[in-house]
Amino acid sequence: MASTPGGSSALILTQSKPLRLLTLLLFYFTQGFPLGLFYAAIPGWMGFNGATTGEIAGVVAASGLPWSLKLVNGFLIDRYTFLPMGRRRSWIIGAQSVIVLVLLVGAVLAPAHDDIFMLSAIGFVANMAVTFQDVGIDSLAVDIMAEDERAKAAGIMFGAQALGTAAATFMGGMLLANYGISVCLAGVALVPALVAIYGMIIREREGERRLPWSAGQSHPLNRAVQVESWWPLLVNAWKAMILPLSLMLIPMLLLRSLPAGAFEAFNPVLYTQIGGWSLIEYTNYSSVLGLVLGLIGLTVGGWAVDAIGAQRSALISVSIGVLLLVGFGAISHLWAQSWLLIGFGSAMDFVALFYAIAMIPICMRMCNPAVAATQFTIYMAIGNFGRPLGAWLAAKTAGVGLPEWMYWSLALAWAIVAVSLLIARFPKQNSASEETAHILPQGDGLQPIEN
């Protein structure tokens, strides 16, 4: 195999479709570990030990807040990078390493189940690191994925994240129940550590460095699209976001994760206090459901969305979700029945998964490669802002004794999405198929690091 300035030509993302998909799978899988901990295992542990909906919502909201603020990450990642290692990989490796460090620090601090501030702080910092990793890997996918790979990539993204969430929920629940939070956090840190090492081995493009001290140089395509000052980045991102179709996309993204945040706050109470489940029963159910959804996302999710069409898939998903939410809110007298809790929870997670998978190719097709991290991250940040809003909604409805209104409010939100999807006409292909199609005018400012 021919050599390159940066060493062996093996393990280069732009030269291998399987490697690109594997990279998405691994990094999205490890994103699920902090999510499984702070959205399921730790809230379940708190609920089992008598925490209120408001206390659990505080931890969930703090953990979800970085996901709504991550548009700042996109600006930073697009503006500053170490180009000899690629446009995205230095950020991905750094963020992945911080995830591991935060979990280990949490293991040393060992907060109790009622230490809301400490649990919230650890959840916030861990998820802040995950958001930088997420923005890096998302924008890398926009940079290097071919059009015919994007629906598959979306299925892998959400499928792998669901699998990671399931693994962390199961592992975290077992470790919390049997050994306590220190062993739990330290044990969960192992897999992200291994994936961080994998990130140090691969390269984005031929001739780049694997590590800062390795041989290699910046790739010409990266230098061509790299934004070298803040003003053109801000202007071009703003122009992309105020297009009419982009503005129509915003409410669909904003309301997508609203049910997820509400369920993460209320489900520990619903299942353990109303349903009478034990902590291990709740976390095991969550992990098995996540495992099934992850496998569906990995195997048929992207294929199904590709076959049906992204916009049509989203419309079908939200329409089913509206019916489920209205119906469940109307039969609160049956909420103690395990068959109902299992059926409703599984069905809602299923439609939410396909809704999420369907939105990814739509967002990718609207991204300009030169500001891909910024534009795509703004879209994802808008979507993730629904999570803390959902937790707030749970506190204001279920938290004050009106849980039925939580489900009906969520149904109304998704009904608005369904109407928007009926009206909008999103593109079916990426209008910026070549990375060098948009070379931005450069202004004054600090230059990106190139050596």
C-alpha cells in the first residue's frame, strides 16, 4: 500500500465507507453513556430512593442544558482547529477525553442520591463534553459523507446512541444498586476511554497527522473551506439560517425532543412510585428498550427513512405520536398497569427514533460545508433545547399533580409539527455536494493553526 506524507494510507476516513460508518457508530455509542447515566440510571436511582419529580427534573434539566447551548460549540469548531490533524478530529479526541475525566472525577466525589447540586454539576459538565464530541462528529459526517450514505448515517447515529444509552442504563443501574455511584461512574468511563484511543489512530484525509507530534500536513480541501475570521463565519451562518425553509425547520426541531425531556423527569416517578417497579426493573426495561431501538436504528432505521422519504417518515412518526400521547393522558386510571407502561413507553420511543432519524438528512442537505459545524449544530441545538423545556413542562404539570396535562401538552406540540411537515417542501438532495463549492471571503482575524 502506498505511503503518504503522514505515514500509512490505512485507516483514512475519506478512503473507506465502512470506516466512516464504524467511526460514527463508535463515537455515537459512547455519547449514550452520559445520556444513559444522567437521563435514566441516576434519575431512576433517585426516584427509587424517594426523590420528587422536581428534584429529578433539576438533574435532568442541568444535564440537558449543554445540548441546547451547543450552537456555541459549532462556531468554535468551525473557527478554530488544528488543520494538520483534520478539521474536526482534534476536537473529537479532546472532548472524548474530557468525558472520561469527568466521570472519573465524579467517581472520586461520590455524590449521594439527594445531593442535587453535585449530581447536576457532574451531569452538566459530562454532557458539555459530549456536546463538543457530538458537534465534532456531526460536522465530520457533513464533511465526508456521500449523499447516498446520509440516511444510513442518521440511522447509525441514533441507533448507536440508543445502544450506548441502553448499555449505560443497564450497567449503571446494576452498579448503582449493588456497588454505589463511585463504582458506577468509574466503570462507565471505560468504554469512552477505549473509543478515545480509536480516535487517535484514524485520520480524516490522506497525509494528515494522527497526533500533534506525528508527521503530516493540512489537506488542501480543508484549507480551501476553513474560515479564517469570525465575521464571514457569522455572516454566512446567519444567511443560511434565515432562509425560509430553514425558518420552517426550526419549530420541527425545537419540539422534537420535548417528550424525551418530559419523560426523563416524570418516568422515574411514574414507573417506580405509581407503577411500583424496583430500580433494577426500571433500568433493565429502559436498557432493553434502548437496545432494541438501537438495533432497529442501525439495521432498518436509515434504510426505511431512505425508502419512505425523510419528510414523509417524520410526518408519519409525529402523527402516531400525537395519537399515543392523547390516548395515554386520557387513561390515567390505568397507569399502574405494567403492560400499559411497557406498551406506551416502547411505542413512543419507537416513533421518536424515526422522527429523529428522518430529520438528520433534511438538516444535512441544507448545510454549507464551509460552515457545516456551525449550521448543523444550530439545527441540533434547537432540537436539543426541547429536552430541558420538556423537563420544565413535567415539573409544571406532573410536578404539581396534573400529569395528564403533560401528555396533552406534548400532543399539541407534535400536532404543530405535523401541520408544518404538511406545508414545508424540503430539498431531497444536498445543494452543496462538493466541499469546495463554497469558498468564503476571508477577513481579518487570527489564522487557523496549520503547523
